[in-house]
Amino acid sequence: MWTNWAGNQRTDTPIARPTSIAELQNEIARPQSLRVLGAGHSFTPIVAGGDRIVDLSDLDLPTLGDARQDRVWVNANARLRDLSPALADKGLAFRNLGDINAQSLAGAVSTATHGTGRELPCLAAEVTAARMVGASGDVLNTDDIPLEMVQVSLGMLGVLTAAQIRVVPKYNLRRQVQLASVEDSLATMHQKWAENRNFEFFCIPFTGKTVELRHAIIDAAESKVPRDLDMIAVKVLKLARSAGRISEGLRRAMLKLLTLAQSDEDYVGESWRVLCSDRHIRFKEMEYHLPPDVAGDVLQQVLTRLHRDHKDIYFPIEVRQTAGDTACLSPFQGGPRISIAIHTDAAEDHKRYFEAFEPLFVEAGGRPHWGKMHNLTYKDLSVMYPDFDQFCALREQFDPQGKFLTPSLVRLFRP
């Protein structure tokens, strides 16, 4: 049985593993519906629900293909964690990455996965051309389908096999981490996004504190990799939550000790090693991308309601910003957005928490992350994106039988 990383999606659908483009074409040409496996880091039912599943991990394609100075063809189904060192061997790097790099490139771009940085777009915006296998088994490229439609498509226009991406010369980053107050982070976040290449912060529930992270390109040599304190901190937050069920005073004391133990960090390393980290504690996540001018007010409301109504929550709230782009289904289409992500333990019920805040995000003009949990339908989404119906019409044109649709995708992309 296949399960995703968080364990909240699973299916016993048969899995095909083609080893060549010809085998993939034959597999796709069969009449039954299908979905393609990435790394399973989506929290949504984006894989389950089809008649078949195709796993491309055995596909015989080189990790990197033709390279120019600022663009490289890559295996779209390679993991980001494998692409980064392969690019580094050629003196190249991704311009930006998110904090998890276990995803396949195809999965990451198709769901508009992003990092943080006011002038840095999501990963899909770095795709300049693509090749895919369409619903009838034919090979298509971005001469056949507009690039803006392909960049973020949730796998509904075809199965991505290769993508040309923008790259930059290999570089080192300096990461600085420090504790701040919620009030200070909210008051200065726009300034810090303007002043730093990368900036983000995590609000630690019930402490009034945030952890701020900033990155800058630097010529200095790599320094010693710091201990992974994030996992320890989350475990302490969970322990404090449990203690709070016995005594709220005990919870406050434990949280105070945690913030006192938080030490500043100053680390230099290769860009992808600094930007990305492993996640050993599994969670479920909802993330909405908000207009920058309302994000601070929304975050303040989230924190107020969290502290009032959701004392069982212990995961920090992550806040990032991403530059705008032109992809039809990109949540960042039309301008920059500030992202607010809320989490629960993978083994615990998320519904009460997520459903309490989703209307607040939507009312403020937020758009959901395509790979994270939400409860929207076509009726909601079609008014959020200027070209949504145009994409839906193109999808129908290239896949009239709905071969790449599952019941959950029908709810999103058919009236």
C-alpha cells in the first residue's frame, strides 16, 4: 500500500514502473485514469483516486541534460536533494529552494512549492521549457502548451519528464537565527524582507516569541554545521503541551525555559545545505498565501484565536514571502504574497484547527498552497485566479476523458 509522507493519504492502487519513455507512453495510452507518484510530500489526495499509479523513479533518464550558462535541462522526476549536488558539480545552483528538498522537481513545480525572499519567485517560475507525455501517450512540449499553463498544473496536462530551469553560479549563504518578540517581528517583517535576500520567522505558540531566520550570499568558507535544534524544540513544545493539561503554570515554565535555551546561530554553507533541512517529525499542514498589506493583521488574528481556542496546538506558525510570477495557477500570480502555514502532529486530528482559520485566510484574499490541505472547490478557486477557467478549458482540450483527474481534482477543476 502506498502512503504519503504524513501518512494521511493512502491507496492500494496498482503501481506501474516504466523504465523508458516508450514504456511510459504505452502506460499512459491505456484508457484507465492514472496519477504519477512524486516523493509523497503533498498532504492532499493528489495521487489517490485514479485507477492506476505510475512511479517514474526507474525511468532511464540522466539527472542533468543540456546546459547553458544560466539554464539546464533536468530530469523532472529527480529529487531536489539529488539535483542540487549534481548542479554543484557543474558549478551551478538553484536560485532559491524551500526548507524541504525531498520532493521531486515535477511535484514541487506542479504545486508551486516555494522558499522565502521578497525578490525570489517559487520554483515553478524558474521553469523555462518542459517536455511531457500527454493523455494519449504523445510527447508534448511548451511549444504545444503555453509555458504559463505548464509551470503549475498539478499533473493535469501531462506527465512531466524533463524541465529546463534557470540556474545561477554556485554560491554560499550565511544563515543567522535569533529569537525575537512577536510584536517586533510583526512590526519589522516588511523591512526585514526588504533588507535580506531571504527572511522568514516562526511564531512559537504561547510564548510571545518568534524565531527569525535570514540568509545572505557570502564569499566566506563553510563553517561547522550546527546541531539540528528544531526537532528538539518541537519535542519540547509537545511535552509542554502535555504538561499544560496538568498545570498551565507548568506549561508556561517549560516554554520559558525553552526560549531561554534558544541560542543565536551563525552558519555559512553551500546554498542548498543552508536553505534545506530534514523533517524528522511528521505533520499535516495548511498554508495560505496572502496579499502583503493584510498579512500582518491576519497573523495577529491567527495568534489571538490560537491562544484563546486551541491550547492543544504546539507546532510553530511559519511566515514567508515569495515574489510574484505569471503562471496561470500560481498562488503568486500577479504579485508577491506572504505565506502563513499552520501545522498539526501527523497523528492528531487537524480538522478543528484548520477549519477554524481557513475562512479567515480566504476572506483576506488568500490562495491555498496546492500541495497542502484546504477545503475549497471549483466555485471558490475560480474567483481567486484571473485565468482559472482558461486553464480548465485547456485541460479539457488536452485530456477530454479526464485521464489525469481524480475525484478530488474534479471537485477543484470542474464546475
